[in-house]
Amino acid sequence: MVLLYTKTWNMVDICELRAYIPNTMKKMFKMLGKDVPGEEISFEPEREGWDVYLLEDGTKLKLKTVVTRIDRLDAYRPDGDPVYIVHSSNVVSLDVPESLKKDGSSQNR
């Protein structure tokens, strides 16, 4: 026999549930040589943009940092904010002038 229990969760329920999660169930992170408990937190990007750089050789370099995971530690900065660990990847795009490309260079024709 299988019993199914469904409940609509609201934010108060979730916050109360988090308060009962013991530190032993949290992942441990190294911070300044000490083990500190923490947990991965969910997120969704509000906005992701490109930083664009024009190099002196005429190349346009575009860079975007994409966050892949965020962990919040049970540790706090001196101003009272919690410590977050942000995991990310960089995406790079280049718009290189034809004269700099090996196959497109006028010197190789």
C-alpha cells in the first residue's frame, strides 16, 4: 500500500522547514582552513549581459560570465551579510578583423 501526501507549500512552510535541517545534513565547505556548513541555493538569472572590449588590433572581444551554482555558507561577513560561493563559467566571443585571420590574411594569399 502506498500513501501519497500532497501539500501546497508556501514561503512560511519552506522557511520553517529549513530551520529544522540540522547542520549534519548540510555540505561542508572549506573557508580560511575551517570546515563551514552550507547549502546550495536555487536561483534564476534576472539579466545576463555581455561585456564588450575593443582591442587595439581591431578585435572586438565579448565576455559573459554565466553562474552555474551558488552556495550559501553558515558564515557571515563583518557587515552581517552571509558568505556566498559563486561557481561560474566564462563565455568568450571574438569578432576578429579579416586581416588578422590566418586563412583570411592578405599575406597568405
